[in-house]
Amino acid sequence: MQAQSGVKVIGTKELYRSLKVIGTPQREINAANRDAAQGILRDAKSLTPKRTGKLLRTVKISATAKSVAIQAGNEGSVPYANPIHWGWSKSAKTGQRKNIKPQPFLARALNYNRDEILQRYYDQMEALITREMAKGTIR
């Protein structure tokens, strides 16, 4: 079982619905979410093991109005991203020892930026609400 890491903001469903009700465009919500995660992306890229650079090129942000994900690797070109990140001591199929030590670059980047992410997210959401209030769509 892999360790789970992340930041969960309670009430995001309600916040998203409220932003939609007051007329905030979806693209602005997506952009605010993406902006909040920039610190993680920056640090994740600096912490990514760089043997060939192939893994580094797969570190990306995926943002929607309801979620943000920082991802590395993919099944096709970099299937080893997960073992590099979490480590791999033994093959489940063959029982062969792999001895890949964990290098949790994504988890570390999240940990380094947790407070910054939450503050930036809060600031971004506050800015969206303030902008709609200035338009006169809400009071």
C-alpha cells in the first residue's frame, strides 16, 4: 500500500457551487487552482531525480475547478515513475529483489509548500469573490 499525501480543503464542493452561482467563469476557477499549486510544481521539478531527464519532463499540473493534481510519469514513456517515487523492494510477480530506494519528490514538494498552497488558494478564492462583488453581482 502506498502512503497518501495531500491537502484537502473542507467545503470545496460548496465553494465551487457558490462561485458558479455568483457568476465566476469556470476558466477563472481553474486558473486559481492551478496558480495555488505552482509552488509544488516548482519544488517537485527541482527534487525530481534527473538521471536522463525523461521523468522530469513528465512532472505536470492538472487543474480543474474542483481539483488540482501534480503528476509524474505515465504508463507509456515513463512507467518507472511510481517505483522511483515510492521505492520497490521486491517484484510481486517474480519475487525478485528490486532494491529501488524511495525518492518521494512529489510528497516532499507538497510538504515543503503545504502552508503556501493553502494561503495562495485562500487568496485566489477571496480574489474571485471580491471581483464578483465589485461587478455588483453579489452583496
